[in-house]
Amino acid sequence: MIAVPSTWRDVSKYYEGTYIKLPEYGDMLFFVQRVRESMITGINEDDTVFEIHLNEKAPFHLDYILPHRAVFQFGQDAVSLRRVPARQYRRGLHSDNTKIVSVTNGEGYPLSFDLLKAFVNKQKYVLLSEALEDRGTFRSVALTSRMSYVRAGRELRIDNTTVAVISKAERIIKMTRPIFSKEIKQYLQDNSLTYGVI
């Protein structure tokens, strides 16, 4: 969206109180605190105050993050992010239009720079073979952008839905939602895992 003095009310409606990215700063996140006719003010992820002066002769282009559904690692948990389709009047990320919950227990997280940085930064997903090792303190592990493993119960989940249970002793994956069998088999093949899927 072009931010100039004549569009400041629209900019305020769509961006005030939201997290955004600015193209000039790559993946750095900014929180827009206030929009006025002459200026946009807020803080960035480093707690540095920023000001964007609006000028008709030098329009400023605002960018925003538009995530879809995604699973990513945040501390000990894989977390699931989803946009709330009915609440898309805000262009930046806001608690009205973006929900992030723990895959482990469904507990919601408030939006914050730390949480959103974990989403924006390039994810390093864990292989299922590593996740099955019971070392470490992880309660759940992000395996792909949609799939996670929950250690308690040995569950495979897509988004927040349990689709299979793993039996390490028998080396089988028991599907609880057979509709996802194709995705699970493809994941196993891509990772050279020799587990049967039933």
C-alpha cells in the first residue's frame, strides 16, 4: 500500500497496531503504533523507535506478512499459525486476524516479536528419525511447514489435527485419518524411513 499524507486514514485503518515487514529491511519486523497524516511511528524487533515521514512527492510502500497455515518451532513446542479468513480487514499481523497455538496442547500464544521472528526466520525442520529419539526437552517438533510430531502419545499431526500414531517397537504408523496417508507415505519416502503405514 502506498503511504502518503492523502492516504493516511486508510494506512491507519489497515496497519495501526499490526506487525509488518518493510521491503528495505528484509525479514526485520516492525510494529506500527500510530499513523498520523504526516508520519507513521512504531518500534522494530530490536526495540528501536522508527518514524516514516509521509510525503506526496516521495510515496512510501508498506509491505505486510500474509502467512497462510504454517507449523514452525518455537522453544520446546511446534506451533501452528493460521490466518482468520473473516478478519482480513487488517493488512499486517494482528491478534484479530492471526492465531498461533501450541501443537502440543492447543494453548494460544499472544503475538510478539520473539514469536513472529521464529516464524519469519528460515525454518530448519527436524527429521522424524531425530524427533523419535527421546533426547532433549522438546514436547513437540516441527517436521515440515504443515506436519509435526508430539512426543506425548507419539502423534503425527498436520496443522493441529492428529492424523497418525507411531509405534516405534513395531516400526509402524497407524493412521487415524486415512485421508492423509498419501502425505505421510511421501514424507517417509523423502526421508528414507522404513516404517509401515496402516
